[in-house]
Amino acid sequence: MTGATGAIQAAALADPETFARGDACRVFRHLRTQEPVAWTPEPDGPGFWSVTRYAEGACVLKDASTFSSVEGTTLEGNRWQDDPAAGRMLPLMAAPAHTALRRILMPHVSGPRVDALRHDTAGFLAHVLEECTERGRFEVGDGLATRVAMHVAFRLLGLPPEDEAGLLPVVRDTLSCNESRRHLADAELLIYVSEAVEVRRRHPADDAISAIMGAEIDGRPLDDETVLLTVLNVMSAGLTTTRLAITGAIHALMHHPDQWRWLQRRPDMPGTAVEEVLRWTSPAAAVVRTAHADTVLAGRRIRRGQRVAVWIPSLNADEAVFADPDRLRLDRAPNRHLGFGTGMHACLGMMLARLELRLLMSEIRRAWAGIEPDGPAERLTSLVLQGIDRLPVRVGPS
């Protein structure tokens, strides 16, 4: 297959409607077998390389010296220009600053802190599920997934629980396909976080915001902008991806009744089920890097300064790594999915995401006898995140 033909196929990956229509899987499958590193022309930019095969994708994500995240990590906004937040929040930092800040944040998203969140999260989830089950009909994205993801993010950051309900519409609009609504919501969330940071400045506590504010890199404290952007990143990263993972998990179980029955019959909650849901949903669509040197990947010459988009959903469906990848198998093992990325920029909150999914799946298999559609599911229109955005369902108590 020629590079020109590959570029024609890959051009669909520059169009968010490809994901809204659910056509991306077909494009990914074609490129994985024919041109796993394909030039992707853009109607409004210089184009980028699309990496769709597991081996090459993992290589890009692990090689932070050749493929840098500092200039930007997403296919949104002025993606052919360097991100103005470069060097000021964790995903856009290079070593050693990245390593230092990650080390400061790690105790808040792992080990005893996650264990401490377990009881609180389980109680909140049981309360929300009881409400949903009593109604019988609800929309999963807003009625369940966003509420759970926001609750955990608030506990992690030490934000007032009474603010959660009021902020729900703002968080929802940060995922809106309407650009003006999304920008307004982003601004509102930024204002809220900046006010929370000021409160913590006057009243430090044992939470992630205080840890970020007290961080020092090379003996110097973080400046105000870096603190604000880092807190905002910690909040938004957990909210968006976990919301899509939860919604996608329920959608998958609803459309795979054999796997739903298998899950209900299990005496315990198998870890394989959580990992398979993470592989299946793959909420992060494209993870972008910038080549810092001329290099060759799968026979394609990548020039210094060119953007490289690693398509996580395609990597997690690579037939060379996953047997029967288009089938949901909750007992899949091994499962070397890259839903959290890999390398130095692997997702910091992976333990929290696993906790939320494990608790969710444990609860719904006991609470619900079945799940049925109550209207059409709507997919997200985005090149940054992918998955089920709105999911109306009917459930019956067990």
C-alpha cells in the first residue's frame, strides 16, 4: 500500500465526526494492517503522523527524549503551535521537573490514600446507585458516571463536597461539542479552581492541592500559574476519562449479555474484568508527541518538529497483541492494554480509576437484574477523548 493511499485513509482521523459516527474502528483496522504509521493530512493545519499499531505506539510513548510531550499532547485547539501551558503542568513537563512533581503527587493517588478513599467512594456509589435503581430509567453519563468521578476528584483535592452538585453542569459542558459552551465551562472551572487554591493558600490541609502548592522543583517553589494549571489538570483528567470509562463499561455490559451473566455469577470481582473494560473503552483517543529529532518508525521518516498522534483505542485492538480484540472478554489474561499509556507519562491516577471501576462493577452486578437501552447512545465528537457520551438506560432491581 502506498503512503498516498494510507494518507487518504488516515485523513478520516483528523475529523471528529469519524468518532461520533463510530467509524474509527474500521479506519484503525485498515491502517494497522496496511500502514501503521501513516501521514494524516488536515484541512486546517500542517498534518501529523498517525500511529495505530501497538509496537510502534508503545515505542513512541516510552521514548520521551525523541518524542516529547512538552509542546502539547492533544489534537485540539491550535495543535500545530506549542501549548502555552508547556512546562507548567505534569503532562507538558520533561524530566527532571516532571519526575520531581510526579513524586510529590504520587502519595495522593496510590497506596494508603487510595485505600482511605475506598470506603467513602463505596458509600457514595451505593447511594447514587440506589437513586438510579429506584428511578429505573436514567442517563448514565450525567446521572451516574460524572457524579462518581467528580466525587472522587473532590475527595482527592480536598474540595468541599457541598460544591459538587453545583459544579456538575459546568463539568458536563467541558465535554460539550458546542465550542462556545465548552470554552465558557472551561473558564468557569478555572475560576472555581483558582478560588479553591486561594482558600488552600490561607488554610493548608493534607490534600493534593496543598501538596502541589508546597512543591519545589530544583529548590524553587512552583509559580502561581503552574500551581493553578496542575490542580486543574489533576481534576479534569480524572473527571473526563473516568466518566467515559464508567459509561462505556455499562454500555459494554448491556450489549454483551453473556459477559454480564458471567460477571453476575462470579463470587468475587475479578481484576481481569476491570482491565478488559479499560482496554475496551480506551477513553483517551490520540496521545500526541512532537519529534525532537529526525527518526524512522515502521519505515516512515519522521522529521524533527512533526506531530505524532498515538491512537490508544487502536493499540488496544491490535490483533498481534490481543486475541479476538473485537470481543469483550472479562476473563482476558494476559491483558497488556495501554489504556493508561506507558513510560514516564503513564497516567498518574490509574489506581483511582481502577478503584472506581471495580467498585462500580461490583455494585451493579448485585443491584441490577438487567440493563436495557432506553434510547440511542450518543458518542463523543472529539479527537481527544472517545467513547459513549450519553447513555439512556432502564434497569431492574435484582
